[in-house]
Amino acid sequence: MLSPEELERYARHIVLRDVGGPGQVALKEASVLVVGAGGLGAPALMYLAAAGVGTLGVVDDDAVSLSNLQRQIIHETFDIGKPKVDSAAERIAGLNPHVKFAAHATRLNAVNALELIGGYDLVLDGSDNFETRYLVSDACFLAGKPLITAALGMFDGSLTTIRAHEKNASGEFNPTYRCLFPEAPPPGTVPACAEAGVMGALAGILGSMMALEAIREIVGFGEGLVGRLLMVDARAMRFETLRYARDPLNPLNGDALVISDLSAHR
């Protein structure tokens, strides 16, 4: 049930035909884990908190630095040196006191991934490296949790939803992250953010879209991004969607099972 204060706070959601009271209650009862309180995770967390997602968890072992503030809008100047999960917790508490916040001040790894992910309904991956993206994807599959994952380039970004543990209307498993990206690019071929740079507002766009996709998944309206990769070109301000399918050779839900645990990530 929603309190009178919550009814007023979420009034603009509740009047939406596709959300309404039941949709807002679904948001209140949902739990979402965000991997990374950085450029993507920061706006995603703020919009999920504002939307009334009942429980938000964040996994991040980093501290706020001055160079983060160009895009990581959940942190402020006086937060420099503070653990990101702590500054995120303070900002979310100020934005919406109805949200329960869980700070996981650690780095996601093969040992803790299944336990952390298993405690939430939905996972958002805003990490900045392929190693973590594959780990999160594999762990979500093994834990049977839906995943919304996004990535940023200098002037481009992408977003998709993974429900590889479920089957589609044809009775076939949905595609995995490994169907989309079978292998990580060779080391050194993709420069890090500190080397290549990133447009701050673009992180805000993709992070907000992650939050929107999460809300759609929780409430259950519209066409989700399962099997669709949304690509954003900020130079041309162009949005395109690429469809992708399950690869029978993928090692998660392919015809020949290869990955059954996270031992390969250790």
C-alpha cells in the first residue's frame, strides 16, 4: 500500500495509464542492484530512487575523485575522498526517504557475485570494463536474474536487457550477453575513460535510459530491450536499434553447456 505522502510524491506516475497505483506499488516492492556508482550508475540511481523503487543496492569499492564530478552527478564536491556508496546513500536519502539503501563497499568478484545478485529482483550493470560485464552477465544467468547493461564510449553508448535464463514465446532461450559479444576485445584495444575521455551528459542520457528500462521491466509496459541493442551516437544525435539472437554456440544457454559456475572468473 502507498501512504498519503507517497500518493502525492508519485502522483505524476499514478495518473499514467500504464503505471497507475498497481505499477507504483510494484516499484515500491521491487529491489534493484546497481553495479557501479559512476557515470552510468549515478543518474540511474537517482531516477530509480525518485521513481520509488523500494530497495536500492549499490556495489562499488571506489572513492569519489574530482575528475568524477564531470559526469557522476550523485556525488558532490565535498564528497571527494568519500566512498562512493556512502555519498550515494546520503544523496538518495535526501531525495527519497521511502527508499531503503544497501551499500556494498566491495568489488564484485566470483566469490561474492552470486550472493549479492541473488538478493535482488533486477540488476543494472554500469561498470566500465569487460571483465566485470562478463562476470555480472554470467552471474545473473546462474542466479536467474534479469540484467540491464549499458556501456559508454567517447561520444557513443549502448543499452540492452538480458533475460537469458528465460525462454521466449517460441520456447527458445533468450540471447545472452555472450551472444552479443562472444569475446572481450584484446587488452589495450579499447582505451579507458581516463585516456579517451567521455562526454558527461551522454552518461546522463544512458544512465537515465537504464532507469527507464528498469521501471518498464518492473511495471511491465512497452516493448523491452531483450534481443535488441539500443545504440546512441551523440555526434549525430542518432538512435538506432540492432536486433540480435541467441547463438547456439554460446557457453551459457547454448546447445553445449560450458559455463556452470563462476570459476573461470577467479
